[in-house]
Amino acid sequence: MSVSQAHKVVFGRLYNSVWNERRLEFIDKIIAKTHALADPTVTGRGTGPSVYRRQVERFLDAFPDLKFVVEDTISEKDKLVVIWTATGTHRGTFMGIAPTNKKASVSGITVHQIADGKILESTAVWDAIGLLQELGVALPLQVDGAANTASAR
């Protein structure tokens, strides 16, 4: 099996089995014991499948109908880059925000480092502010052209 094919197996288990089908038992099969997770909504340090499982459960508790759509992937050496969009309805507390029952959609990119069929590290970058705006708890960012022109002088 080529590296690219091996990455597709891991990626399928993570996004389809774990996230979309809620088969959390796959976490222990694909997340390394030393796995490090970097995500804008994760505080503190921790490693391994239990940290990843807590992150999945946190999102599924807040967005029980959460679904990932993978828009594109790039596989190079030991890295798998996944470009995704996640949608769900905010039905549980998330980041201290009471349920709004609003449907939200957020896009992001996650870079996974993979070795021997396990994910060693995941770095996620996604539009957390955009999500908060969709939920109605963050003010939209506004650009005032006149103010920008005046401050540039």
C-alpha cells in the first residue's frame, strides 16, 4: 500500500467513522498514544487518544448533528492536509455559550502527521470567530473605509 493510500485509510476512519458515524472506538485505533492536538479551542496540554476523544465529545455534545464534509486532501510524505467544512445545530453548551439552536457552518484545515497507520499530531486551523458570529454571540467585524483611509495618512 502506498503512503497516499495508507493516509486515505486513516483519514476515512477519522472523518467518516469517528466524526460522522460517531464510532469513537476508532479513536484508539488511529490516534497515537503520544498524539498532540493543536486547536484554537483547546486549552492546556495533553496527549493521546483520550484528549482527542474529549475534543470529539465536546463538539458532539454541543452540535449533536455535526457532519464533516471533506473538500480536499493533500498527502505528502508523513503529512495529510484535510480541507473541510463542518455543519451542525448548536443544541448544547459550547465554550460556555448556552444552546442557541442555530445551524452553523465552519470551514477549516487540519494538518495531520501520520506514521505506521496512526496520527501522531494534528494541527487544526478553523474560523472560530465566524462560528461565534453565526451563533449570534460575536459582533461581526466591520471595516469602515473612511476610518481606514484617515488612519493611513
